Amino acid sequence: MKRHGVLTLGVLILAALAASIAAPALAQERYPARPIRLVIPSVPAGVHDVIGRVWAERVKPQLGTIVVDNRGGGGLIGANDVAHSPPDGYSILLGSTSTHVLLTPVMANPPYDPVKDFSAVAVFAYSSTSIVINPALPVRTLGELLDYAKANPGKLSYGSAGNGSITNLAGELFKLRAGSLDIVHVPYKGIGQGVTDLIGGQIPMFSANATAQILDLHRAGKVRILSVNSQTRIRSAPDIPTSIEAGLPGMVAQTTFGIFAPAGTPKPILERINAVTQEAMADETFQRELLRVGFEPVLDVGPDKAAGVFQDELVRWTPILKAISMKPE
């Protein structure tokens, strides 16, 4: 082959190699090039569904079509789906304290590892649990409830959104922090029927996330929130004391919400989703929207900080889960 032909062939080979190397980068730069699937690990209308759809609607102008995929099963099914999805940024999870802290430590053979199988993207909101009673119960403060429960062992019961849920955990932690109170747990399949029974007096107490629905019922006098289980009073209801203020040190039980991708998802994709999320969180209108539906906004918590938040919670909750023998459904 003549020297000119050899040079031409060499140029063509180098061009082909350059194109093959550049192709993934170009594909990555175009992210997202097709709809993103957001897996929400709960049935529609649950607390995860509400916050997940609020986030999806807000970031849609920047990320394009986001298809919400509700997965029931107490959080395990949805989280496991994303944990084993291709790490390409097109299957992401609305993860939370439930999926990344509460479920796997009490399982003999968990289907996924909340640390190793995911890449944290961002934390953007949390929802505190609360201690709610039927107004007919003859107490008006958390202290009075403690006295009443001690004077009537075994006569009180509390409802939750289900075995192994954050609301169940909050109820058991309440009993533990108050000196192992004898209060019977009544698990419901979600919050709807439980709150209906609370209003109707079929159950005297409920452990519920302090969402807009619960706050509205409290303000209407249909239920009474005695305290919220957070470090500080929540912005959406600053008149309601924390359980710590009311005399229960360490009574903190809240659901932290974040976005997760499968482990191995390219860093530029994680950074893109995080950047869009932080842009949304900086918008005061969006913050007010979160507060309106009962969630506390969290700002400036990207991939590194988000991973740390959930790892710290995992360390904090694991011994408590084992102490109260918490089991998921």
C-alpha cells in the first residue's frame, strides 16, 4: 500500500476511535434524552406520593417528561426495583427514611443494600410525625396524655399507617421514651381509614405525619395534635410544641425525603439532577408550596451531604429498631 493510502487509513481509524470515545460523552451531555421514570415506593395519595409528585412537577421544565411509577409493598418493592435498574439516570427513586433506614436493618435477607446499591442525589424535604388524639380524650397536652396512659395501662391504643412504617416506629419510640407505656398498637393499611376511625372515635390516638391533611383537621377541631416529633417546631405549625419541649428527650421521628439513583450512575447525571433540585429549592414559591402541603424544605443538601444524612440516620435508628423489635410488613 502506498504511503498516502496508509496515512489516509490511519486518519480514518483515529477518527473512528475518537467518535467512539466521544459518543458516550455526547449521550451524557444530552441527558435526559428520553422520559425519566420516578419510582415512588407507595400507593397513590400516600405521603411519599404527595411529595414525589410535587418535586416531579417542579423540575419537569428542566428535566423533561417524568413518568411517576407508584409501587406499593411498604417501600421494599419500589426501592429494590431502582436498586437493580440500569445506572443511566432514567430510573430514579423518591427515597426516604423508610426505604433507606427503617426497612433493611430488621430483615434477615434484605433485597437491597441502602448504602451500596444507591447513589444519593439530594435531600429536599422532611415530614415530622406527630402525636394526634381524638378531642374526646380528656387530655390537652402531651404531659396530660402521659399521666392518663400511666393511670390506665392497656386501655389506650394508637393507630399507625402500618407495621414497620415511620408512624409505627414513632408510636413505639414514644412508648419507650415515656417509660415503656402499655399502649396497644393498631396497624392500618395506610393513613386514610385510620384517620377516619380517629375522627369517629373508634381509636383514641394516632401516630401520623404532620401533613396538610392532619394540620387542617387539627385546625378544624376534628383531631388534636399534642406535639410534633422533631428537633424544632415546624414552620407550617409553629404553635404546636415539639415532644422534646413537652418532656420527652430524644423523641425525634421524621421522614426525610430525597432522590436516589442506582449505584454507578455517572457523576454528571447525578450533578444534573441535583442542580435542578437545588434550583427548585432556592425558589421561595416552591418552598411555600412544600410548606402548604405539610413538608419542611431542606436546602443545599447535594450528593455527598445526602449520603451522610441517611447514613447518620441509619446509625441512629438501628439500635432503636432492634430494641423495640420492629418488623416490616
